[in-house]
Amino acid sequence: MRLRSAGGGLSAHKTMIRLKYGNTNTYFVNGLLIDTDYAGTLGAFYKALKASGLGAGEIRWILATHYHPDHMGLIGELTARGAGLLLIDTQRDFVHFSDRIFEREKRTFVPVNEGAAKIISCAESRDFLAGIGIQGEIVSTPSHSEDSVSLILDDGDCFVGDLEPLEYLEAYEENAALAVDWENLLSHGAKRIHSAHRPDAVTSTCIQSEKERTIWNTFA
């Protein structure tokens, strides 16, 4: 699904496409693939890619928001076919977290070769992304898992993987880690939230009970 293609904010021309070929929303943004689905979905991935009008060669880099099996299952296969892996340094120890799951399920799976990855810190992400035509940065959002990261573009699009929705703070007031993650994202200008398993959402901020809260309105 082509979400938006527009000039300004990202590069001279922005192409953002949601690719859904299993249980996980994955996203293509100007050559960067954000997440993949489970191992064994390569055929479905290529069908979704073709339906979107993209060619396999247009995927230059892959970023996993974290290394749970439904987010990184195709990384080994796609990097073997020429895509580069962008690995945040806080993710390095978790790259093979899902290997035993795939082996136990006897799925077709190519392990990630982290030795061939481009490893950077979140602090270095803005410069790297600018070099591939994307204006934004990657931030750590570890409330879901220690290796979780989110990508925030300067125009407000934000890709959060499995980060729990902001409204969960109302139900679980003691979830300090989630509160910190959302405070971080909002301070970086997150406006349109793209999740791996939920509808996209937009944020608007208001003041209630002398503190900021964010109200979500789904648009997809």
C-alpha cells in the first residue's frame, strides 16, 4: 500500500509504502526497508513488492525495529541478495535471538550475518540516513525489548515496531519505561505513528490535569 509520495522534508522526493504480506506491517522508505516478516515468507514478500510497483533492487538497506521473529525473518535472505543491513549497536547482542525459534519450527531460514552489517549508534543515525537520502534519526525505545528502536522522520512519520500505544499509559500508570519512550518520540516530533501490528495513528497534544497527554485518532 502506497501511503504517500511527496516532495520536501525527506528528500527531493519521498516514497513511503506499506508492505503487508504476513502478520507484520513492514515499510519501504526511499530505499530503506523497515522490518521484515517471519522466516518462510520470501515468496509472499516478492509478490507484495511487485504489487506495490517496487523492484527488489530498490531495497538498498534493511533496518529491524527489533530482532523478534516476526520482524527479522527475511533479513538473512535479503542481505544475501545484495541489500545492506543497518544494525544499531544496542541490537548487536540480539541478532540471533530468533534462530532457535526458526530451527525448532523447521522453517527455511538464513541466519543474519552481523559481520557484514553497517553498525552505528543512534547518535550516528542522522548522518547515515542523510547519506542515503532520508532526513530523520533512529532512537532507542527499549520498553518493548532491549534492542527495540524507532525511526522518526523530520516530517513527523514515525515507525515504532511493537512499541505499545501511548494510550496504554492510561491503563498502566506504572509503566515508566513506556512513558519515557513516548516522551522521547514526541520530543523528536513524532506525528504519524506507523506500527507493526496496529492501524496507523496521528498524535495531537493537549493539556489535562496539569500534564501533557497525547490523544490518538486512527486514520487507517
